Amino acid sequence: MRRRADFDRVFRRGRHNSARLLAVRSVANETGVTRLAVSASKRLGNAVVRNRVRRRLKEAFRSLTLNDGFDVVIVPRPGAAKADFWTLKGELSLLLKRARILKEEE
């Protein structure tokens, strides 16, 4: 997601789930493709830290099996800067499961 209108739609109409390190907002879209955006503010740290957290979250998102047709915005909280990949992936999968975006294991 890159357009301002997409972000506005997610923040206006989307479901909100949060935990200690992350907040996730999600809304169904009409494209049938699940799209991701990471919104890392300067409270998280300098550019190096923000980009590291962003890369880790994108890789964690990519490695999960998801339902199609959602727009997802992940907002990392300041504690995410000190968390390792596996901690971020675990919390992300928990939040996506709550939002019913993560496919259930069969």
C-alpha cells in the first residue's frame, strides 16, 4: 500500500488489535490480494532502527500463510526496536490470528 487513501481507509474502517510490541489495523479490500504497510514513527528510533524493524516485520509477514483480500497496517511500538525477529514474528502471528487474517492450521 502506498496511497494516502488506502491508509485512510484502513485507519477509518479497519479493525484494531494491539499487543506489547505491535499494533495492527486491518480491513477487507476488493482486490483479493493481501497488502501490507509498516508505519514506523520516529519514536521507534533513528532511520537505521526503523528500517531494521520494518524489514523484520515484512519478512515475518511474508513467511506467514494468510487469507487473501486484506489491507494490513502494522505500527511498531518503541519496544519493538529491541526485540528480535522471532519475538516480532510471534506477536505478529498472534495479532493476525485475532484479526482472522492468519489461515488456521489444518
